[in-house]
Amino acid sequence: MHVITTSADHVITTPNAVMTGLAAPSRGSAELSTWRVAMAAGASGPEHSIDREQVWTVTAGSLEVTSAGRTQKAAAGETLVLPPHVLRRVHASEAAEAHVAMRSDALVTVPGEAEPRVLPWAR
């Protein structure tokens, strides 16, 4: 057992959100990754799919996730379970934060990109 202390080195800012890496293999976890997501009001991530299940627990605000043509809203205290291999888009209609968990070996596919990619905050 060990305690992971978050540092500035674990924070990645994209045009859509700020991810703060928590557990990951690079920080001592053998199988799982967890991170905190902060999204500004009106922000949307790109449409993408991930080859592993993800669990999002909203801790502040609310998120709308469109997956397989269906949109679900999750507010603070609610959890979304997103299946693998299904296109999804995450949108924050208001400022929102969430904790996310998944297997650390996941790959992301974005329509129009030739190759899948890793999530750097999850490694």
C-alpha cells in the first residue's frame, strides 16, 4: 500500500477540460487509473470511443453524455457507467467536476484519426 500525492506534474489541460491524474501505473497502481475532470460551463469533449468501461462520478455541477444516440444527464452525486467501444461525447452545460475510473490500458479512438491513442493522465 502507498499514498499518492497529486502534483502539478499530474495535471493535463486540454481545450475541453483539466484532468488531474490520481492513481495510474506511473504512480503505483497495477491495473486501474483514476483522475479528476474539471470542465467549464459550455465545454464539450470530442466524440470518441474507449475500448474499456469507464465510471464517471459527478462531484460538482452536472454533465450530459451522449452515447449511442441517447443523452443522459448526471448531477453531483450521480454516477455514469459508460460501456466500451461506443461513441460518446461529454458536455458540461454548467461548470462540472467528476472522478473517473477505468483500466489503465485503455485506448481512445476518435473518428477521423488514423490510430487509437492513450490517455496520458491514465498511464
